Amino acid sequence: MENKQAPVITIDGPAGSGKGTIAALLAQHLGWHLLDSGAIYRVAAQATLEAKLPLDDANAIVALIQNLEMHFEQGKVWRNGQDVSLAIRTPEAADATSRISALPAVRAALMNRQRAFRQLPGLVADGRDMGTVVFPDAKLKVFLTASPEIRAERRLKQLSEQGIYANITALIGEIKERDERDSNRPIAPLRPAADALIIDSSQMTPEQVLNLILQHQ
């Protein structure tokens, strides 16, 4: 159950903006809980792909979600007792995540799971609609962004470290396409909250971004 007394800092932004890294650093610095909302959606998307369900079949996906057990432990993501940390990070899973997250019924099914992470002493939540939809009463809302080229370079490095081959030109195209889809979906589009602190991390180190957030929290 959500604890409304627990303070929340949200970090939203597009793929590759560095929000996951910053959220983890901030949660560690503050000693707060961490919610990687993207991982929750990725688990659902990867399970949908594994079950060979159509990515636009909201009813089937919601039924699948209701039978998923997922948790985070020591930097790993677990689904029904299986470590899916790498499986949910493939380009196919990323694309499927963007597609199913545009379905209102899927978003509703995952909402309570996200809000349950709000516990004392506090929560750092990273995603795309944390400050606009999931935790609109957050004490600080950050919108982190970077150029598509920089984000593609970061993604290429991440995939290479996992032993996954990718083409930088293709990644830039995929990122721009996903930005377009995420920003224009009718439900919870990717956008800064009206009161968000907007940070362009293109030319900043994670430590510089963290320090800037700490100055405002």
C-alpha cells in the first residue's frame, strides 16, 4: 500500500537521458527507496513477447500482467522467480515496452504496483509519467533530457557491455521514433510536469546532474 507520508522525488525523461543512473545515485545518496517504473513496463512487455501476444491486445496483456510476480533485488529484476535483467533490455523489449505502455488498460493495471513503492523514508521514482500522473504531489519533479545522438551513444555503450550488437544510425532512428510515439500518445504522454526542474544532461556528468538536483531538493 502507498504511504502518502513518504516524500517522493520523480525523475522523468526519454530513453537514454540517464534518468536510471541519476535516480539510483540519488536514492543511494538519500537512503531512499528506488522505483524503476520502466523496468516494470519492460517486464510486462518481455512477458508479452514471450507469450507471443499481439502488442495491441490490451485485454490479453492485462490478463497476463495480473499473473506476473515481479520484484527488484540487488540490482536485478525478477519475474516469476526468473532473473530477466538482461532479457528486458533488448531493443525488441524496448520497442514492445513503448507500444504496450500506450494502452490505457495496461497503464491502469500497473499503476498500483508503482504507487506501492512509496514508503518511508522516501522514494526516488524514475520513468516517463512519474511527476505528471503517478506521483503528481512529489516534492521535487525533474525532467531529464539529452540530444538523440548523445542518448544513442549511451545506449550503444550499454548494449555493447551486454554483448548485444547495435548500429548507431539505427539507434538514433529508433530513439527519435520512440520519442515521437511517447510524446504523442493520448494517455500520459512524455512531457515535463508544469513545475518540473528541466535538465539537459548532454554535456554533463552524472555527478554534475546529481549535485544540481540536490541543490533543489
